[in-house]
Amino acid sequence: MARETIGRFTCVCSKHFLDGKGPTDKYPDPIPVGASSAELDKYKRTIKRKEPVLRTEEPVKKPRIALSERYALQDHHYGLCTFVKPRQPTNVTMSNAINSTEEESTGAVLMVATTQTAFNTDNTHNSTDGDTPTSVGEDIMVEDLCRAAKVDTSTQTDITLENVQRYSNSQLQDHDKLKRAMIVESVTTDDKSCHFYTGMTVAVLMMIFKFLEPKARNMRYWEGDARHTDESIKGTRRGPARKLSNLEEYIMTLVRLRRGFDVQFLSDIFGVSITRVSRLFSTWINLMYHDLKFLIRWAPKDQILKHLPKSFKNYKKTRAIIDCTELFVQKPSLPSSQRITWSSYKHKILVAIAPTGAFTFVSRLFTGSISDKKIVLESGFLDVVEPGDDIMADRGFLIRDLLALRGATLNIPPFSHGKQLSSKGTTKTRRIASVRIHVERAIGRLKNFKLLQSKIPLSLKPLMDPIVVVCAVITNLDKRLVT
């Protein structure tokens, strides 16, 4: 019997109910005869609602504060919330604002800012009883002030005197200077933050800056190829005063390399023009390229054997592991320019690493259509190879004959030639792949610089070679890749 078939004149046996005595107030609905124990438990369940609780007291309604009063208490720009006394003009500065918070436990949070607050004593009125004139500030009750302050404190941040003392008065008065001081502080606060923004620890960051600072003091900033003439160099005309210090310019360059920020964002953060950001970046990239490229050098054999990782125990003659990687440049918007530079969107570079994972060779950029063999021949890599070196590479590097002319050997996985590899060939392929993977890891570190991950702007195309070298230098200054 189904419930859908039960009508007004249908007779239902009492066994179809839970108590077996027909419908009751507790169980008015019938159930199937062959119901299991689990189904019976389901029908026995009843929803017990909580009895309503009688309120003995009337609910207390909190008084609402008008928006005009709330804006009178809170400064919109700095979030400054203060208690003012009527009839007394008050000058609230940084020092007395901080002192007032220590003396008065009002529960309000004071955001430190230099403000001038004065009540107009002319806006007074005389009462009919001859009392003294009252100020406009008396219209707002002290209780409302306290209540408004307590409401706003939940969304504000406590700023103490210790947080403010780290900045000078000139920085607090100049909005751009304060932003620059804050970003420099964020970058150099600890090693984790410094590595996130620059790819280096704080100690390495300051060590490189001290090395570059003497030349940075007297360097001439880049102004474009068309402006570099003999007359402009001999002239005595000076440009606008510098807004950024050498340290700020240095950090701005590294932040753009590591995080890939565009010039508009850096212009807003450091408080300088977009043109100035581009000139500073170009100048510092060239300075770091010329003064730090010596950190990418062909490692001597004795140094490689001294620091040879355990994973290279079967390849002790390995001098370098080589591979190619690709970089992409933005396409020109004009179709005519695209036809001229169609093969220059994608660029290829050849890199070589030592068994420890440090870059020992970085080539200049080539067009993406060049073969691996040709890039080895034209990049100058063969000039640094010495007799007895063993170069490890992928199957695509068919350069055994080129290395043989230099007295070196090539170590690549064996070819299958259309057949299944033997067990010996499979073992050799697996062993080579287990150590050759480190060059992919090194390239991955290089691509951690966001500027190299995305499409490089056309404006930076002349700087691509120095940018790649500087990024490789910073990668070499990181912790050891292969131990």
C-alpha cells in the first residue's frame, strides 16, 4: 500500500502504524509493513522545538550617532579621532597628540598626523539669562564623543611613538619621501622580505651596494642614444635636482627586475616621473652589468673537483652542463613593423652551469629560429672550453665534432634510432637525466625574475642582454643549488 493511493474511504489496518493501534496524535501517518529497523527509527524521530523564552526586560536600544557628528570627530584623510574641549582653541601636533594618548585613557585610537584644529570663537551666541557665550563644540555631547570613538577603534591600527621615530620630520612632511622610506624599509626589514623583492638577502644586498656606490656617485645618467653627443658631454648644463638617493635608485632597479613592475607603478611608489624611472633603470642596469659580470666566470677544474656534489660521483670530468632557454618580446602594434621584426619576438640564450648549479656562461640573445648547434658556434662558448673538458647536454646538441676540435668530449643520452633502448642505454639515459635536471632548475631560478617571465616591453629590447646577465649574477649570489 502506497501513501499516494490512500483516499478518504480507504481502510488502513492498525498494523500499518507504529503503535499497532491505529493513528495517534504522536504518529498519525502509516508506515510500510516490511519496514526495517533503520526505517522504523526514522519514522519514530520527531523534531522537538525549544520552548520560547519569555523576556523579563525590555531590550536596550543603542542610540545612533548622526553622520555629521561622526565626521566631526574623525579626520577623513588620516583617520584622526580626538576629543576636544569647548571654548579652547587647540593646536594638535605630533608630539602633543602622542602625549595626550598616554595621559587620557579614552579608548580612542589616534592616527598620528600633523593637523591644526582651532575652534572659531566668533561663532558664539549669548543666552537670555546672561550666561557666558558658549562654543559651537558644546553642541556635541561628551558621551557621544566617547561612544563614537569606541565604535571606530575596532577598525584602526595602533601607532606608537616608536613607529614614528624611525622617520625624519622631512619624510613625515613630504608624502613622496614617506612612501620611499616605507618601501625601502619593507625591502630591508628581513631576509625573507628582501629575497622576495630583490632575490638577495639583506647582507648581500648591502654588500653589492657598497661595491657599486663609489661609481654610482659620479655616474652620468642615461638620456637616450640621440642625446649622447660630444657637445652634451662637454656642456655645463645640469638637470633637475635628484629626488632619490643612490640606495633608493638601486632598490627600485632590483624590485623591477624581481617583481616585474611597470614604470607607472614604480613612478607612483617612488614619487618620480615615468621618464625618470626609465632613465634610472637603464643607468643602473648598465652599471651593474659592467661591474658585476665578472661574477659569471668559467670555473677552474680544481675548484669543480673540490666542490663536486655527490650526485656527480659518476661524472667527475663534467666541466659544465649546457642548455638553451627562450625569452619573448612584445609584438609591434603596426603590421609593417611586425613584418620587419617577425623573427625577433622570440629570443634564445645559451647558458652553462657548473656541477654546483652556478652560472658559468651566459650568451647574448639570438633569434628564436637559430639551431642549438649554431648558437654554440656563434656565442663564443667554444672559446672557453679547454682540452679534457666533458660537456653534458641534451640530445639536441649535436656538437660532438665541434668539441672534438677543442679536445673536449660530449656527454648526451644515447639515441634509440627507431628501436627500443637496451638496458644499458636506459640506465645511462636515466643517470644523465638525474644530473642534467640541475640546469633546468638553474634556468627556473633565472625565470623567477618576473621581468623575464612575461613578454619584455619593446622599450627594454636594447637592454635585454645586460638584464639577463644581471639576473644570472643575482642568481649566483643566492644559496647553492646543488649540494
